Amino acid sequence: MWRAILSLLSLASLALMCALATNCGSSDSSRSGGSYNVVGTWESDLSGTIGTALFVGAIDSQGTTLLFATNNPNAVGDTWQLPTITGASSFSGETTLYAAPGTQLPDGGGSSQSVSIQGTVNSDTLITVTNSNGKFSLSAENLLIGSSVSALSGAMTGVINDGTQDGPSFPLVFTPTSSGSNESMSFVTSGTATCSVSGSFTQVGTANVFDVSMTFSGVCPVTSGTQLTGLGFESGTDYFNDNAGQAGTYLYADVLASTGPFAIEIFK
């Protein structure tokens, strides 16, 4: 199993680089309460001694901000939680990097590490963050180029990323729950299993952002019996290669749990 080694305490000393924004991931109809509209999908390229790790994720209308690492085997599946970002011109607080389930941060870092940061919302498409040792940026990015957000329907497969390409998987059935321009959806586990899960993806306005709620029950690799929440979005990219990189629409969720956040990839 790959160990997640992108320690947040070492983020400060990395040569962090802003990802180029090719399209805004925000929605005109889903403002977040500040001077700028930051509701949408975001990414950041972080470069350092382990190479470059691309973090992708979302900000919802409440300012919840979650991203996960995608393309670096030493960091894939790690979750990066930032302070609340509402679109106001500045923010501050604690940011935490969580190791993917079953992995550890390096140098005795355990499952998570935190540091205080200050941030500036420069525009609808650019956020800069600083701490005592450096500055890095997040940029709004359209993760669903060439397609529009659409509720999933029917049989799907969900895979929890645990730093490997063979994480726990679940057969799921999705049902659209809204009509018109809203693309919310619910899901349940199909068939019989020792671990079952049910929940919902509630679209934030018309943005490519979903407020996620799910509950696991039975013998599961994550917290059971408690309603978990997080953020979701759709993408045209198989970030975890759970579907052999095939073209299609992928639904992602970054879910907060008492045992540590985890990312799920869902596909047909």
C-alpha cells in the first residue's frame, strides 16, 4: 500500500505553484455570501520533494472547502481541509491534511497534521493562502469540460480510495431526486453485503458542487451508524484509475468522518 507522504507541515517549505485556470468552476446562481462567488470546483498543483501533487475539490455555499490528491502515488487519496471560505476578501484558521484511510503521514506524522493559515480571495477564480513560510494558490477550474452536470441513474460502482487501486468497492443504485435544472440524486447499496451505504448528493444551485450525506451500516471500512457529510462534484477524469482510465462521467465525494476523511469515486 502506498503511504501518503505529503505532510501539511512540510507544505510550508514546498515550492508551491498555482494551477492555471482555464475556466471558472463557479456558478452564477450559487453565491457564497461574500464579495466573490467561490462556489464551484477548485484545484491546486503542489510541487515539492515528492514531485507534483494535483489536489482537486470544491467549495459549497456554506464555505466548506475540501480537496483531495489525485496523481501522485505518494499522496493519492489524501484530503486537504481548509478553513471556511465564503467569498469574503480574507479568511484565516486551521488547515489540515489527512492521510488516506489505512495510510500514515511521514516522519511520525500520524494520520493528520494541521497548521494555521491566512488567505485572500483575489477574485471568483483565484485564492491565495499564506503561512509563516510561504504562499500558494488555488484556482477555479471546470472539471467537467464539454459536459454539463447531470444526475446519475441506475447501477454504479463506488470505490473508497485507500491509497491503492483496489480499495473497498460497493455496488450502488442511483436515483435522480429533483427535476428541472437541479441534478440532485440519492443512492443505496444494491444486493446483500456485510457493509451497506445509503445517502444523497444535493446539488448546490446549478454549480458542479454537491452537499453529500451518507450513512454506512454493518461491518465497514469506515465509520458505521453515523450520518457522514462532505462535498461532491462530477468530472470527466478517472483520477484514481479505478475504471482503467476509461472516458465517462465520474462522481466524487470527499467525506468527513471521525476516523478521518476519505474520498470515493463513483462510475458506471
